[in-house]
Amino acid sequence: MKTQSRFEIVIIAGFCLSVGLNAWAHPRSNLSGKNSLQKGTAMPAHATGTFEVQLTPQPPDGKFEDASLGRMTIDKQIHGDLEATSKGTMLTAGTEVKGSAGYVAIERVTGALHGRTGTFVLQHTGTMNRGTFQLSITVVPDSGTGQLLGLAGKFNITIADGKHSYDFEYTLPETH
């Protein structure tokens, strides 16, 4: 079978980035049941909105000469309950089987979540198995800064009518 081209991998990775499945929050706590980073109870919350994303394929760097492997930069403008920008890097892998591929990505988000400012990091893991998608986007533990210290959660991405949107289920310690 023919190996997928870089263009096909970019399309597959972009689609994986655009389709999120079953992303629900899981509160993060220690054995005492209290958040160890900040006083106050971690309260479940929900944020929604839209975003624009630009994926830019990067040239091979000499380490990945195989056409089935790719690297891209991520640049997002996020609107809604989360007003932010993000920058990141994505690695992709295509296979000889049409509709099967995978990607991993890390992106740093900078902005305000329901008015609380800071940064946090999202980790993506996406696979497509003969056209069936699985996507998990999770806040990296302890990556929150500023007023987002202690942030935990799952980020769900969907695409409808050519527009990207998000549904972010998260926990964040209450401020006092």
C-alpha cells in the first residue's frame, strides 16, 4: 500500500484537532480531599466558545525524513468564556492504511478563563483508526499560573458548519 503524503497527514491531524469525543472533567485532589496548591474547594465549572486555528506544516529537520511523519505549529485565537491565544507544536504520523493516523501536541494557552487570568498547558493525544476518531485534550497537571493556579480539566473540540468550538469542563480552586 502507498504511504500517506504529508498533505494527507495535515488534513487528518487537522480533522483530529477539530473533533473531540467525550471530554469530561475529573477533579484533582490529594488524599485529604483538598487541593494542595491553593486554599479553597475546587469547584467544577464549564466554559464554551469558539476559536480559529492555524496549523503550519514545518519542514523536515533532518531527524524525520520519513514522509509518514510530520511536524506543525499551532496558533489559536480563542473566544467566549475563555478569551485567550495559544501557541504549540504538533507531531503527526500517518500509516499505509487509509484513514489511520495519530498525533500528539502541546500548546500553551495565555488569557482569561471566566475573568481569571494566567496560563496553562493543554496536552493532545489523537488517533484515527480507519476513520474512527479518538481525541483526548487534557490540562497538564500543575501547569496553571497566576489566577489559574490549580486548574485541571478536559477540553473538547468540535467543528460544525466550518466553525470550531470548544466545551471546557474544568475545576479551579475558589478564591477567597
